[in-house]
Amino acid sequence: MRVLIVEAEGWIGRAAVRQLQLEGMDVLVFGLSPNTASRLFLDRTGVRPIQVIGDGQLDVAGDAPGQLARLDAILVAADRGPGKAQDRLTRLIAVASQNGRPHLIQIATADAVRRRHAATRDSEGPGPLDVPAIPTTTLLPTLLDSTMLEHAAEIATTGQWRGSAARGAPAFIDPRDVVACARAVVMKGRGLGRVQLTGPRHLSYAEVAGALSTILHREITYEAVSPEDQLADLLARGLSHAQAADWVSRDAMTESQSPAPLTDSVLALTGRAPGSLAAYLEDHRCAFADGGMLE
């Protein structure tokens, strides 16, 4: 199979590249926002990139159309909202569809989709990208566990992390299960529509802190703060205002929404039950002990 992975430099994308290469697939990559990091990723892995020029537009007069021919699947491995990146993705799919009918597989957190629907007052609106001309699957994992790794340095240094979702209880999903589901969908080769992915149970952040305390053999706590204080904290840590505001928005959604119903989609797609958050944290314990970031 010939698979194009969009935004392969992200942590989901890197894992997907490795997994699909192990399956013997011909893997191509394309960055919607080309930068030094993505080029280093390509050089380091030896994955053959599609030619990208300037601000990330396809080089339609160059090699891109030929490289996009005869694709079996396009995996979009990063959540994207409206804007230039979404426009480039639309253009990419249009070029790929000229010489085939690739299966479009998108990964977008369910929380992000709900936020966008709320902003447009369209709770039944289309997914991240609506392409009726080709088979499409949108994988909608609940709050991705990467948020805990983003707090790793703070937890390692202070023994706590701060947020504004004290009453929230997301169904944490192991990111490795998201990649496994993406692989399974690629192998199926047909559109499945929207598929909600959840972990095995709902957990409050206090329960997550308890799990970390057990794993690290030290007390870890979650400190609930106001959204305003959380925003100030994130800005002080060097995040841009847009990044910090998105983080606060994510916590607000987790705090205000009823927990998403648990699903058996991971089991149905992969043949195994979803992994627990405790097992994921155990496998990444050194990140919380040393403050490092793991893939």
C-alpha cells in the first residue's frame, strides 16, 4: 500500500510513520507548515518527502502530482482548524484525487471538534474536512493523553500541575491506541465515517494525580485554579497567547461538558481492549521523574 502522512513531524505522525513502515508500506510525508524541524525529521528517518516550496503550497509544476499519484490512503495525523493549513490540505487532497481515489483518514480530538461546532452553533456540522468525493474516516479520540506529558517538567520540579478542570473526568486514551486504530483503518481500505475513540474509563485529574503518586513513589497533586490564573501561568511559561488560550479552552470544555460515553471502538478496530492511563504513565514514568518529553 502507498500511504501519505500529513503532518508527520508530530508525535502521532512519527509513531504512524514507524508503524506503517514496519507493515512494509510505501510511506510518503507532507508538512502543511514546512520548517526546519520537519526537514530534520525527514532526514533522520529517511522517509522520502514530497517536494514543498515557499509557504507550504504544493509545487504543482514540479514533482508533487506524480508523487501523489496512486495513493491508497492519506492520513492526516494532526488536528487542524480552518485557515491556511486547512486550505493547503484541501489542495493536497484535490491533487491526489486527480489520479486515484485515496481513503482520507483524519485524526481530530473530539474536544476540538466540539469547540468548533459550539463556535459555529452547528452541533451536527461536518468533521475537520468534508470530502464527499473520496472515502473518509474521521477518528475522534477523547482528550489526548499528551496533555500529561506537556505537564511533565512542572510535575517533576514541583510535584504538582495546575489547571482549571477540577470537576472534569475525560476518558483518557493512550495515544498508542490512536495510532493502532489509524493503522487498522488504513488496512481496511474503506471509509468508516466518524469513529469515537475513548479509553477504558473516565478519570478526574485528582485520580490521575493519585496514579502518578503511586507510580513515582512521591505525592503528586492537581491544583485547581481559575481560567484567568491558568492563562497567566501558561503565558509566564512562554506559550503564545493563542496556545495558552487554546489550553484554557480545552480545560473549560472538559470542566463544563458531561463525560463522553465510553465506546468499544478501539477493541472493534484493533482486536484488543484500550490500554489504561496508569499503564501509559508507567511506561513514561521517566518523563515525570526527569521532566523530559518522550515520544
